[in-house]
Amino acid sequence: MAPESTTLLDRPRQPCPPPPLDWLTLADAFEVACLVRCTPPPATDARRVDAGTHRGGIAEFNRQDAAQRMRQLLQRLDVPVEHELTTGGLRRRYELHRLSVPREHRSAYAALLEAGWRQGRRELLGGPFPGASTARRVWRPRLAAAAWRAALLAGGRHVRRHSLGIRLADRDLAAVLVRGAALLEVPAVLRPGAGCFLVSVANGAHRARIVDSATLVPAATAS
């Protein structure tokens, strides 16, 4: 008996999963993860084996408001970030906003994004939850709004006469947007495109509800 007991005691313990993020931290980390997933990997880092889904701590946006939103979220999450602006073009000018997390903070940043995406995705795709708590009933639509806010800021707009669409390369994020729209009581359609996925909602009341849900309330008037 003794040798068997010793063998059992000597077995390496499986690492405990990290504790779940609180709702406020989750919403911010999940939105950052969605912002990053809306954009292609930076060209200079696309071949790096350590880039992962957090893109090696680097994200590039062609819209200032998307970059500013990510900076705001990372500031609330206590993650430092550097912002570099590049402009170019002749007739058609463009801006490239490159956000990079300092090397010494990238491990914590990567863990935060992974936890935020995993937990937020599970909340949106895993329902309904019988007997859900009041907090869960309140925060799941907020997570849906965060995903749509990220997509409207950083995704590829596909505006048509009858619909508003978002082009995405990330299948999981496209599924999250469809489920998130349902939580916001808006039907969304997912269609495969040329090298991308297109998530669209009809113009009119449905589009207005999505846009209103994703719009940030000014801090001075927030309840």
C-alpha cells in the first residue's frame, strides 16, 4: 500500500484555472480582445511564433477613435501602452495608429486578453442560463454591446442601402456578434464572404438599436 500511496502523492498536480474576472474587468478585457480580433496581425509581426491571439502586444488601427478606445480600456486595466502615429499617401491620405504594450507587461496583457475573451465568449455563446443571477442578466447584454462597439470601431464597415454590415476575418468573433445581437433583441445574419465573414443587421430600428447599445454614455451623465 505504501508504494502506491507514494506514487499517487508524487503525481504532479494539474494547475488550477485562474479565478474568473469580475464583471467590470471582464467587460473591459473582453472589449479589448474584440478590438484586437477585428484587425489583421501587424505585418512586421505576422510570422512571429510568440505573437498568439494577443498579437505580441501590438495592435494597429486605421481609425483614431478605435485606438483611443483601446488606450482608454488598457488604462482602466492598468496596462501601459505606447501610441505611435504614422501618416502617408498622396491623394488619399491615411493614418495608422500602432499601439504597443511594453515588453515587460506583455505577459500580463496576454493573460488578461485570453481570460477576457474566453470568459466573455462563454457568457455570450453559452446561454441561456436557468436561474441566472441579476448580475449576469445585466452584464451579458453589456458584453454584447462591448463586442458590437469594438466591431463598429475597428471592423470593416460594409454599408448598404438596406443593411449595416461588418466584415471580419475571425469566425469566432462573427459568431459572438450574431449571438450578441440576439441578446440585444436584434436579428443578425452571418454570411461567408471572400476571405472574410459578413455580419449584417437591417437598417431602420434594428440598426438604430445596435448603434445605440454600442454608444458610450458620457461619464457626466452615466448612472
